[in-house]
Amino acid sequence: MWRLSLQMFRGNLRRFVGAILAGFLASGFFATVLLFIALINAATEQSMGSAAEDNEVGAQAILGFVAIGLIVAGSVVFTTFSVIVTQRTSELALMRCLGASRNQVRRSIVREAFGLGVISSVLGDAVALLCATVVAGVNHVPFVVPPAALLWPIIITTLLFIGAALVPARAATRVAPLAALRPLSSGIADRRGSRVRLALGAVIAIAGLSLLVFGAIAPSNLVGISALGGLSVAVGVMLTGLWLIPALVVAVGRMFGSKRIALTLARLNATRQPRRLASTANAFIVGISLVAMIQSGMLVANTRLENWVFATAAEQGFDPNETIVQVRESLAAVANIVSALLAVAVLVAIVGISNTTALSVSERSRENALLRALGLSRGKLRAALLAEALLVSTCAALIGIVLGWLLGTFGVNALLNTYLGSFALVVPWAAIAALLGIAVAAGILATLLPARRATRLSPVAALAYE
């Protein structure tokens, strides 16, 4: 069984490139942080004779961003395994018919996840070690690599891959072999989930929004209530994403033209698998919403600080301009640093969109060939694939921007209620434009290779695709 698992792993390795890249980015970021923390401690000991205790606080804060990147990577890996295991249903059913037990099939999928986790984390460790070694050599810092800085990323990333593969592996073995051997139709949408989940998510989101707003406008300091409200809003959005995201994709698609064949195909293809769409979009929503939250929160803090400085200057009679400039520069620097750390999560989410797009296009090879045979040109097929990815990325970005703005604006107002100035309602238009630009770029990048592959394949050859 091990030999068969190894052959299956080699045969499907190309399809897991997106998952490997997501794991590589998250694991590499993890290892880089740990190695550079050790490098900073070594440099501090060299210059001061002892390690600075303040470094531990900063290290713990940065590890929080590592956790965010790992969560987003886990979502990407889960979506990848779900799609690929579904596409391999007939192959796994044939193994069952030939005598393999459910546990053997499940273990073969888990072994694949283990191998992918090890490969991606080892690659990430290698790049991180190379960067740390170069920096230490350039700055002439005596640097001894701590084994834990290389082992923990491998362990955490591998466990992440295994955990993400458990649910798809269990789902693959719950289908009867004879039923699984029947041809699959990629055009059949999966179930959208229970109405109980929709109602529960809506109630949690509305209640959370009420708490978030109340904590921000209340005269006393109610940071705890606002934090609970913000967490509830985020949970509610994730629970209702199975309905919210497809509905928004349909609305945006119709807004830009319901009679254009490319947009119609894009809208139908994007929403035919709501669970896949929601899982892919949620990873992007997390990254975008965190960046929007930081930018919105810093803008609120900047506005309230400026108002407070102007009021204090009027009372005490000093020039506030110099203080205002310092405040703006300090907050902008903090916002940019935090956004840069969150960029890893956004980059992993972009990889997830690209990966899901590639797998979906491969899954629809026969369908695309039939459209080509019926007269659809290569240009229109390429436009449909591009529109599909753009709908997913931009709609996810819109949800993430709104969610991040709500959390950042009302959360920071609640935090500063009893300290600085009065309630401030501001919109970071520049940051929003930048995030929408990232979403558009993500959609374009996600379709470059899949669209090229789909349009170069002849209709006759694609109709024979299995």
C-alpha cells in the first residue's frame, strides 16, 4: 500500500503545486521570523554583552502575524485537497473495488498530506536559512542556528497539511465504491448548507455589529464589549459566506452586464460550487480585512489625536503643526509595518485563488471544449476565465474592506473613548483603492496559466479528456 501511495503522490504532485507554494510561504515566513529573532539576540549580545528582554515582546507580536499566515495557508490547503480528492473520486473508488479498505484509502491521502507538508516546510526553511546566513555574514554577526527555529516550522506546517486533509479524506471514503465510479458532473452545484447556519450567522453578525457600534459611541470605555462585537461580526460573516459571497458575485456580475456571454459564463462558473467559492474567498477576506482594519484604525487614531492636539494647543497657546507631523509620521510607520507583515497572508490567499482557478479550469476541460466546438472563440473563453477570477477576488476584497473598516473604525474609537477627543468616522480611500488594485491584480495573475492552457488545447483533444 505504501508503494501505491507513493505512485499516487508522484502522479498528483503537479496538482498540489498551489498547496506547496502556500505552505512554503507560510513556513518560510515562520522560519524567517524565528531565525531573525535569534540573529537580533546574537547581535544584541555582541554589542551590549547581554540579550535585550524587550526583544521577546516584539517577537511574540510578530509570531501573531505568523499564526495568521498559517491559518490562511491552512484554508488554501484544505480547499486544494477538497477539490483534488473530489476529482479523484473514481480513482479512489477503484482502489476500494480492488480490495483497499476505507482506512487504507484514508491513510493514503494523509500520507500525501504529510509528504506535501514536509516538502513545502523544508523548502521554506532552506530559503529562510539562506537569508539569515547572508544577513549574518554581511553584518559580521556570530550566528549559531537554533535547531528549534528550523524544526518548529516543519512540525507545524506538516501538522497543518495533515489536519487540512482529514476532512476531505473522510469524505472520500464515505461514498460507496460503485456510486463513486459513476461519471462526475462538474456542473452540479454542491449543497449550500442548512438554513440554520445562515440564520445563526446572520443573528451573530447583527448582534456583534450592535455591540461593536455601542462600544464605540458609549461615553465610557467599553473596549471588551467592542472586541466581543468585532469577533462576532467576523464569525457571522464567515458563517454566512456560503450565501453572501455567491449572492454578491451574482449581483456584481449582473451589474457589469447580464447579456455579455463572458460575464454570464463567469458568473455561472463562479457560483456553481458555493462551498469551494466561499472557502477560496474566505482566505482572501481574512488577509484583506486585516489590512483594511489596520489602515482604518490608524486613520481614526490619527484623526482623534489631531483633534486633541488642536484643542490642547488652543488652550495652552502653542503651535500644533510640528506635533501633528510627528503623530502622522509615527502612525503611518506603524500602519505600514503591520500591513507589510500581513502581506504574507494576502500573498498566500492570492496563491489560493490562483490554485482554485487552475483546478476548476482543469475540471471543466470537456465543458470548455464543447463551448469552443459550438463557436466560442479563444478570446471570449479567455475573457470568461478572467472575469470569473476577477469576480471572486474583487467580491472577496469588497467584503474584506467593509469588514476591516467596521472593525478598525469602531474598535479604535472604543479604545480611545475616554482618552482622546470625540468619535471620528473616517474612510481610508487610498488604502481601499490599493486593496482593490491588489484584488484586480490577483484575479489577473490567477488566470494567466489556466487561461493559456485552456485556450491552447484543441476542442477535439479536450473532449477526450478524462
